[in-house]
Amino acid sequence: MRECRRSLVRGRFDRVSAFNDIRDYVAIPRVLSLRLSPDGSRLISAVQSLNPDGKSYGTALWAVPLDGEPYRLTRSAKGESAAVFTAAGDVLFTSARPDPTVKDAGEEVPALWLLPRAGGEARQVATRPGGIGGVRTAGNVVVFVSDVLDGEESAEEEKRKARKEAGISAILHEGYPVRYWDHDLGPGRPRLFAARLGADRLEDVRDLTPDAGDALREAGFELTPDGATVIATWRVNLPKGESRTEVVAIDVATGERRVLLSDEAHDFTGPLAISPDGTRLACSRDRLTGLDVSARSELWIADIATGEGRAYAPDLWPSDVDWAPDSSAVYIAADHRGRRPVFRVPLDGEPVRLTQDDASYLGLNPSPDGRWIYALRSAVDLAPAPARIDAATGEIADLPSPAPRPEVSGTLTEVTATADDGTPVRGWLVLPEGASAASPAPFVLFIHGGPLGSWNDWQWRWQSWILAQHGYAVLLPDPCMSTGYGQEMIDRGWGNWGPRTQADLDAIVDAALARDDIDSERVAAMGGSFGGYMANWLAGHTDRYQAIVTHASLWNLDQFAGTTDAAMYWQREFGLPGGERYSLLSPHNALDRITTPMLVIHGDRDYRVPIGEALRLWWDLRRTEVDAKFLYFPDENHWILKPGNIVAWYETVLAFLGQHVLGQEWKRPDSVA
């Protein structure tokens, strides 16, 4: 086993410690985004914080001057998001806040607002009956997305009003899918609109995509620097419920659309980035999977005029992309061995890793002069906050943050083991303060979701430092199918989820439990989504754990693959319903071997892993008399997002682990009493 220790990074700003009381933890403000002004003088961040009622979160925009302290720009009960700068330095954002200039405005949906750079109150500049989502601007051109009911666009408001007054919530679908993650699709469908930024409101608002149908659902789009062309992802429906994603170019003046990128074997997806000279597009090209074709994502750069392009940096899966100001290279953030560094990818050379620390980066913003890259910097032990990267040397400086970083208590250690097939498997080990040979810590294995993913970033939802504050050592491993270790790591587990992943987990758990500061007799496992699948798999294939927590988990693969929001994706890997892989890899087939106490957790509005998985698992555990509990959230989805429910989640998990790992008497948490 190889390990290295690193000290806790401390910034120039105050930190807060809030891991002992979950209520304090949920109240910590969170930096969500970062956007640099056109002149490079200031940054804008969306910050999420607890609302005064303590029952929900809201968002606000903060300015982060490059030569001063952050200050709040907006304040409303409805919150603000999707902030972009205009060429003049004003800020456009969306919000469902009421417009004080309109009497009886009716149902509140997100509208477009403008906050002047010179100061003063924000004013509403555009509304749509279906609300306004993402927005892009160049010069005086503004392009935004809005949800529209089928039919004549001019009758949109009347049709929505008629549905509401008639009490109609029904949605008639003629295609697939019908849901996405946590929301129903329809009855409206997204379209792109173009407009001109006038003195007081958007002018000459035009529907650019009246024939879009479902093509723009969950689409990404960008606007060329001259404001002449929209580049957008475009979903193409195929027979038997399948689809693939192309990239199209739409002329802003005429609405004329041409296919820019299309390949029968690939999806072209975001993040999208257009070069400052307006000639090239950078995006992701994702291989369409199959029984023997694993997932693969690569940076693709294409000429916007011709569509001709090629792959760059094939071993790096881009999580974020932006261009150098001279259009000679792109900067990408990509998973890499438990980190997410920034790489410089020149058009005429090989990629170079720019950041050398252990952090993960998102929200890349190169400065106009090419000297700096501004980004959100975070790590397993470091909450996201703005940072400045020297584009020439990679030197990093943290900037004052609009939200204080919570201070963690403990240490972060890197652990590496060798799997049974000779492949190195690595992970992060969170150690509580005071863990030692004289006082070894109880152990929790925490398996990440995906399965394509990596434990390389701060987690507001899956917070290992809360467990550490309560005395647990937490192992965050990257087994097969984790990103950042090359294509072979993905291939090893493709179509072989349970057995191959368990072998990798067994190897690195063995290495962690061999340490003298970990108690190998008090161990538990937990995971969410794919991690929940693996928690269920371990329950039926090993008895080494004293407790298992399974959140939003897959239990019966044949059932799951037909009820999830993206059945076509999973069918590519597992085959047609009833195929061999379903029976070989479905955890429910090992029900008769489960003896480990289990805590089942699920949200009723989870459309990625539908609630039927938890209901079936819970019934199976009850009828076979496994010691188990079911924490059910009627109003949550794949993630538990409401502050009170987050408290209930952690308190129940800690009580369950306390009973079965620490030998404490079971006490029902007050939050679920």
C-alpha cells in the first residue's frame, strides 16, 4: 500500500466549523458558479444560502472584485440564477421575483432581469408565459430558452391559462423520454428565442426554433462572439425509443438551421465553448455504448464553417471547457487520479497539465489578456471558492470568497491497493481527529455513484467529514468505471458491475483495514445511486460489514431498466429486458444470502432510480426478516435537498451506524420522531 498525507489547506478568509451539529452544516452558504466580466475586472457568483424560514434554500448573486472584498448584488425571496454579462458589463439573470412595475402580474415564472453595472435596482427586461431559462448574449443580441406549448406561439398565454382554469395536468406523450431526473417533461417544449437588448426591455423577440419539438430538451447552447449564430445541441429521435445528439448552427437573423456535427456512433454534447475569434467549437464527443462498447468521452474541436473536426486529449474526459483569448488553445478541467486539474490543450500540440495541486476545478474563466484563469477551486477537504491560476506557470492563489469555507477536522490520506487482476486501485481516506493505534477509528466504506465518476471533489450531499466528526474513518475509493484513470479502467467494469467492482473494493478495503489506526472489527458500507447498487450487491455477496446503508439504489435491474427516465441508455449496456446480464448482475437474486442489517433510503420523486426499487427492496427485506429500516422522503428526488430532510438523513444514518457498528442502543432521531 502506498500513501501520502497532506495538510489541510487554509485560505485568506475566515472559516467556520459546522460538522458536529447537522443543523449548522445545512446553514453554510455555498458558492455555486463563477463568471468573469468582459473587461476582466470582476467576477459574479451565485451563492446558495438558507432562507429565513430555515426550510428551504435560496440563491443570490455576489460580486467578487479582483481588487476588493465580495459584496452581495441581489436579494429576493425567489432567488436569482443563470447570470451572464452583457458587452457593457451589465448583468443579465433569471428570477421568478415579482415585477414591482406590473400590477397583478399573475403566476410567477422565471423572467429575465438586468442589473446595471453603474448601480441601481435590477429591472425586468423580458417575460415569457413558460418562463425563461438559460441566456446568452453577444453585442446587443440576446438568446434565451423558454418552454412553449405546441401550436401558435401567439396563443401561448391563453392556452396555459385555459389548462390551469380547467384543472388539467395531463400530458399526452408521443415520444420518449417522459421524465428527466426530478421533473416531468411537458406539456411545453423548449425553444430558442433571439432578441435585441433595447433601452428598457428586449426588443424584436423572435422564435428561432418553432419546429424544435423535443430536440432542445436539456440542450446546451452558446452564441458566437458576433451574435450571428447560435450553436446548440439537438436531440434526434431514432426508432425503438433511441436517440442521439447532434450539434446544430442556427442563424440568428433568419432562423436557418444546419447540422454542424453528427455521427451515428456518437453523441456531441456539452460543455460547449466557442473560440473568441468565432471560428471553432469545442465540445464533448461521447461514444454510443453497447453490450461490448463501453462509455468514452473526449474533447472534440471543430471548424464552425465546415463542421470538420477531430479529437484532442483522448485520455481526458472534459468536465469544463473554455478557450484561451487568442483562440490558440482550450483549457479543460478533467478528472485525473482523484483530482480534477486544469489542462491546456493547444490546437497544434499535446495537452499540458497546468494545476499541480490536489484540487478539483470548475467554472473556468480565462482573463481577456490571457494572463489568468479564474475558476472555482475545491477538493475532498475544501469547499468551492474562487481562485486565480497563472496561465503561464500554474501558480494558484485563492481569492476572497462570498461564502466562508467550513473547516474540517481530521486528515485526508491517499490509499492505493492492487486488485486481483493487477490493476492499481486508489482512493481517499478521511481520518477523524485522534485516530491512532491506541484509539483506532470505526470504518465506513462509501461507494460513489455513476458508475462513471470519481471521489475528487467537495460533496455537499455525501459529506464524509460529518461522519469523521462523529469518529468514523471513511474510505472514498475509485474502483473500476471511475473516471480519470484511462479507458481501460472503464472497460474493466463495463457489463460486469457487481463482481468486478466488488473485487476492486475488496482490495482497497483490505489495505485500509490493515492500518493500525482503523478498527477492522467495526466496519460498515454505504453508497448512493450506483453506490447504492453496490451496497445492495455487497449485502448479498459478503458478510464483512456490520451495517449497510443504501440510498437511491438499484435492486432489480430488469425492473429498473424499464422504469428509469433513460431506459435506452441502460439497455445498451445490459441488452434487451430479460437478457443474461440482468440475471447475472441484479442484486435481488442474492436476497436469500443477505443477513447484514440494512438502512434503505429513497425519495419518491426520484426518476433516475424510481421509487419502485426501494419499495421492492424494502418488501423483500421484510418478507425475509432481515433487520432493516426504510427512510422514505415523499417530496425528495435522487438527492435530498431540503434542509430539514438533510438533517433527518444524516441523523438517521448516524443512529443506524451507531447501533450496528458502535453497539449503541437504537434511539429514533428526533427529526423523524
